[in-house]
Amino acid sequence: MNTMTDNTTVGYVTEDGRQIGGTMMEMKNITLRFGGVVAIENISFDIHEGEIRAIIGPNGAGKSSMLNVISGFYHPQDGEVWFNGARRPTMKPYQVAAQGIARTFQNIALFKGMSTLDNIMTGRLTKMKSSMLSQAIWWGKAAREEEEHRAKVEEIIDFLEIQAIRKTPVGRLPYGLQKRVELARALASEPKLLLLDEPMAGMNVEEKEDMSRFILDVNDEFGTTIALIEHDMGVVMDISDRVVVMDYGKKIGDGTPAEVLANKEVIDAYLGVSDD
Amino acid sequence: MATTQSALDSIPALLARNAASFGDKAAYREKEYGIWQRWNWSDAAKEVEALALGFLNLGIHEGDFVAIIGRNRPHFYWAMVAAQSVGAIPVPLYNDANAEEMAYVLGHCGARFIVVDDQEQVDKVIEVQDQLHQFEHMIYLDPRGLRKYDHRRLHEFTHIQEQGRAARDEFGPELAARTARLNMESTCVMLYTSGTTGKPKGVVLSNRNVIVTSKNSCDFDHLAPGEEVLAYLPMAWVGDFIFSIGQAYWSGFCVNCPESADTMMTDLREIGPTYYFAPPRFFEGQLTSVMIRMEDAGKFKKRLFKKYMEVAKRVGPAILDGKAVSFADRLSYTLGNLFVYGPLKNTLGLSRVRVGYTAGEAIGPELFEFYRSIGINLKQLYGQTEATVFITQQPDGEVRADTVGVPSPDVEIKIEDNGEIYYRSPGVFEEYYQNPESTADTKDPEGWVATGDAGFIEKSSGHLRIIDRAKDVGKMSDGGMFAPKFVENKLKFYPDILESVVFGADRDRCVAFINIDLTAVGNWAERNNVAYGSYQELAGHPEVYNTIQGHIEEVNKSVACDEMLSGCQIHRFLILHKELDADDGEMTRTRKVRRKIVGEKFADLVDALYGGKDEIYTETEVTYEDGRKGSISATLEIRDVAVVPVNAKVAAE
């Protein structure tokens, strides 16, 4: 299967009238094992350009493992990852990042002692061209380059409305804001594909609403394709265009939120099956 | 000079003069993307012109209302002046109002054009647009999230300006003609009063009201080009209109807009305004945060702070008023300035303040003295929307905590027999829009306006003193005078107490609701290892009750000293389980307590206070910011407070 079939390259139109592009990423028959444990078993799905794609499932279903496969952190034993129409060879995470894939983490992974601004600046690292030495001397091209990056970072700060904490050390911020800073850092690399690992975990209703709004705005404003893992079904159904459902490492459903909600296997996985 | 003066009869005319005579001086600054962006007067004139042409392009008529809903940004000030330039009337709205409140005001003035900030405001207007028959076009500033919206009636601000520039040849002459038709009699702005009582009323102010008042008040404080102000108070409030448009255009000073509501403190420090206005609660909040941080400071710093604050308290106000002070005191004040006051003022962002005003509510005397003692020329003024702000203000050198100053230039004042204050001035409003009855009730044919406040003029100084809202001043059942605000203000001076509501009209004794200040009390809890999970839990903590009881007993002692009001001592109190909130209708958007509504809503609690119970179970409906409703329940403790026997004092005499 070296050429993609037509129906996967063609986009579709969402319920709210947005035009979604062709396939951006395709996972083909992915299997991931840790010793004897099969985390992901023969799963295939695709992510279209410009869509918001959710991966849901109960605890231990293999969602985070899947995200780690996409971000190049785990290498599946079987299966192929296709990105932008080409098969992706085994890559280091930083090479994947350079391809335009950025992510946030389930457990916040920021530099706690650094300010919000500096944390977001680290998201620009893959874009910086001048050497470490010339950056340290901060002269000529390196200085100009940093100004450009800073301008981009300021746009993101404005976009996510975190001006007030620009200079605050991240460790002092409440959880919800740290999550937002993490999103900002991921956005700073101007990704084509943004992976969000439980962006709403541990948030209250108001913070969840804010975060949903930001995710939709990112998708709308920058055209960023988003793949997210989330437990809160309400949020998933509200903001995603298509949903993959996993259970015990297997794919048990794939489709629009409405389709997935009507799927018997999905209902069983989430609500449990009665014994009789 | 006389000819140019006579031509300055509208805000657009002042803009033209400023652009011509000092076009390269800063007119607006706004922090965006972390940098202060700057527009000088000729830039501002061009921006306003482009937008005015854009309005014409959309078919705006003379006399149309243009609603403006947003936080303080240069673009919204331009929108107001652009609306005036085409003969329309700007109506700024509170941007935190909910959709229904907006619907009322937008419907009442019949706004055809609405200029808004972002998606949040766009959504609110769309939610209520079916009720707005005259609404035609909405212009937004921030396009984020609005891409997918139906753009038949929705336009981007910069896009309207571009269209305006492109159509300059076509509409230029029309714009010039309309601007030329403006005079002192034309309407300058319409501002809705916050409505402590009933529905908001649209106060119509003419160019004469605004321009003459601005001129007088600029002269009073010698405001000149080169002043810096920070525009951070709601644009719908008359004060912001006068400071940031009236006075700014008259004297040609620079209006600085913060980056966002949350960054205001940082922005204040970066700008260092020379002319500054803040309501008492703002100064209160600042002082509370200073005191909290001093609690956490090292021993040496604490000692230094204590020593020099005592010096400041003793001689600071006298030095500020230019009175004679001994050389030794001057020396230690100078040292204090070096070690404490200077750095403190810098941290507060008030280093450069030459003229500072507070108004809106009474300010605690110690709070007021604190700022004056460290060398900030903080003064009080008394004003109203209907007066185009200024009724009385304090001249330099005659500043006191308990008065609101002398009548402003050209203002006449008289006190009726019932104690109510009346005034007449060039700033007296034209009318309440479409409400002749209320206009007639407030303004008599000779132009005297009732303030609704009770007060008297102090014979010795000629300064006005305010007692309370005239309608709130009541009688207790024994015939004694009941002035709740008087007691509440004393209570609110304690940092632990955010709000209080005192009841007692037609009753034999006074009782009170208390709202604790979460910042101050929370900090206390942290330092004393008191664990709490919520506002409600902290509010009900016995230790907190003890502290508040102590405060009330102090206040009772002070109230007992006032012969007229000694009956207003508080006998029983409770700490409310929720903060009084504008979203629940308990306060106005300017954070004034709606006494009657609070009394009705918590009638069960008032009854319990007058009954003999020690505690009461209650359930209260709350409204969240997005308009959804929920309810909270709590069992509240009720405590008795020691009062100073009044009769004993009389007997002793």
C-alpha cells in the first residue's frame, strides 16, 4: 500500500460548516508492546488537516501510549506512521518536533523556576538558527533573531490572555494557568499538529470552559490540527470533530461524536456490561 | 485668542486643535504585546477621521446612538470621538454587564451601531439582538474566534477604518460639514447611571457641560499638557469620560491604557501617572496588600517601616500642606522618604502623582491620612453623573478626610431644610433620555439639581460634609437618627471587613451583616495555621467571628461619641456566607450595596438578627458569571456585641 486511496486524501465538511482538509497523519496497524504487555493492538486511524480529533477510552486503554507513538517517543513494534503523505522512519522526538508536531503533557512538564515568558521562549528552540555562543553574546543576528521570536511569543501571550503572569515564575501559578502556559509553549513552535494529553484534567468547570474556548480558537485562528486525549466526555463531544475510542489497547469505535455515542461497544466499555 | 476659544465648542474641535498645535505629543498609549504602543495627537486625529468616514460609509445619521462596549482601549475613545464627528451620540456601556442589562440600555437608546471589544461582547449582543429593533451594525476590535460568524452585520474595526480611508474623497466633505455643525448645545455623550435605584437612566450631557466643566477643573488643579493618566476605570462611568476625554482633550494630556484588567498594577508602575483617580476601595486594597507584605518582612525592615511611618503620620500631612514643620522633623521625614516612602510610592506606582482624587464613597480617615502622610497629594471630590462629575472638590492645602471640599468653580450649592444637598452649575445635565418625569423630579426649572445626599456646610471652613444618602437617613423607633452609611464606613475601614450592611430603620436597635475580605482574612488564616476550604468556611470560623466582634465593639465606642448618631451602635451581627455580588443584583456595577435588595433577599437573616436565635440555617440563590443559577446553604452564627450605654453618658453630664 504505497499510494493512498482517494477517499482518504479528500477532506470533508463538519456539522458546523468548516471545511476539513485531506489526511495529514495516518496510523496503520500500530502494535506497541512493553515486554509481554500489549499496550496497543493493531490500531489504524487517520487525522485530517484542520480537524480536532479526540482519542478517548477508560483508564489504561492505551491513549497516552498512542500519543507517544505519534510524537515519536515510543516506537511501535508493528505498523506504520504516515505523515504528510510519506511514511515516517523511526525518529527521535526532537526530529518529530522539527516536522511540526508539538505536545503538552498530562503531568505538567514546565521549568518551574523560569518565568512564563522564558518557558514559552523554549518552545521556539526548534526555530532558532543562531548558535548557542552567539545567543549568549547576544549581538547582531542573534539579537535580531531573539526579537523576532519574542514578538511571536508575545502574540501567543496575547492570544491566551496570560499577560498578567508574563514575568511570574511558573511554579507559583495555579494549576489551570500552568496548563495554559504549557499550551502556549506548544503553540510557540507553530505546530501543524498539536497533541494535547488531557488538557482539562484537574480543572474546574470554568477553567474547562476557558480551555475549550482556547482549543477551538487555536484551531480556528491558526488552522492547527489538534489531537487530544480527554476524560471529560462532555468536553470531547462538544469540541471534537471525530473521535477514536480505545479499550484495552484496541480500537472499538471511530466516527463523529454522535456516531460514537450510539456505538454499543463504546457504551459497554464506559458504562460496563451487566452480567445477565 | 477669543476667536479660537469660541471655536472650541466640541470634542472633535479640540482634537483638531491638539493635532494642529502639538501634533507630535503623545495622546494615547496602550501596552500591547508587552510594549507600550504610542499614538500622538495627529495619529489620533487620523485614526478618528478614518473611523468617522467608515461610519459614514455604513450610513450613520446625525442623532444616531453608537453604543461602545469594551475595556479601556484607545480605539474605543476614538470610536466615541468619531461618533461625535459625524453628529452621532456615543453611549459607553459597562463591559461586565450581562446580556439582559445590556439589552435594556441598548433598547432604551435604540443604538443603531455597536462597537465592541471581542467575541465575548459580540456573543452577548447576538444573544439579545432580537429585542433590539434599531440595531444594524456591530464593529469588533479583536477578530479572534469570530471568523465563522455571520458577517452581514458584523465588521472588523480596522476594516471599517480602511473602507473609510478609501472613501475619503466621497465622504470627506460630508464629514467636515457634520463636524462643523457641532456646537455647545449639541449632545456630547449619553451615560447610563448605574441605577442604585430602579432601571438605569440615560444622562444626556451637552458639549457645554463637558467642555466648560473640563476647562474649570483643569484650571482648578493646573492640569497641563504633559500630564499622564491611566485609564482603567469603566468607560461607562462619567469620571472616565471627563478624565480621559474631556480634560485630556481640553489640556492635551496623554491617556494610557493598561494591557489587560489583570496587569493594571504593573502598568500603573510603568506609567507613573501624574494625575490619578481611584475609588476608596482601590486605595484600601493597596494598603491592605502593603500591610500584608510588611507582616512577612524581616525584623529590620519592619522596625524601619514602623519608625518612619510614625514620623510620616506626625508631620507628613503638614509638610504636604506647606505648613511650618521643625527642622529636625523635616530631616527625619527626608530620611524616611529615602528609606521607606519613596520606594513604597514607587512600588504603588504613585511616585509621580501630583494630583490624586478619590470619590464615590467616604474614605476612612486613617486610610486617607496614610496616603497623604507619605507625600501623595490625595484629595476628595464629590460629584455625580448629572453634574458632569464636579460638585465640590478640595483645593491644595485644604485637604481633610471628613469633608469633600468647597464648591467647584461656577458651582452653586444650597442645603434644603431636610438636609438634602442641591447644586446648580454649567455642568448640570440636559435631561434623562426619554424620561421627562424623572428629569423634572431631579432638576427644577431654575436648574437646581437634587443630589439625594444629606449633608451640611461647615461654617468654619466652608467645606461640605456628607452624612449619608438622603433617603437612607431614617429614624429609629425611638426617634433617633439612623445613618447606616456612617457606621458601615467605619466598619469597612478595617482591612478584614470588605462590606457591611447595617439595618435599623424604624427598629429599636441596629444589627449588621458583615462580608469578610478574603485576601486579608485568608492571609491571617495562613499565618495562624487556620485551615479552610472555602470562603463560606472561613467566614464561619469562630476565630474570625471573634476578630470581627472586636472590630464592631471598637466601632460602637466611636459611634457612641457622636451625639446625633449614638443610637446607631450595632447590637447583633452575623458574617454572610457569600460575598455580595453585582451578578446577584446585591450591588451595583460600581460596587455600591443595594440596601433594599439585600434586606429583602436575606429577610430571614434580618429576622433572625432581631429574634433571639444564636444561629440560623439559610439557603441562597447565586448566579454564576455565565448567567447560570445555583444555590448555597449554610448555618450562620449570630453574635451579640457589647454596646456603650448612651444614657449613662447623659446622666454623667
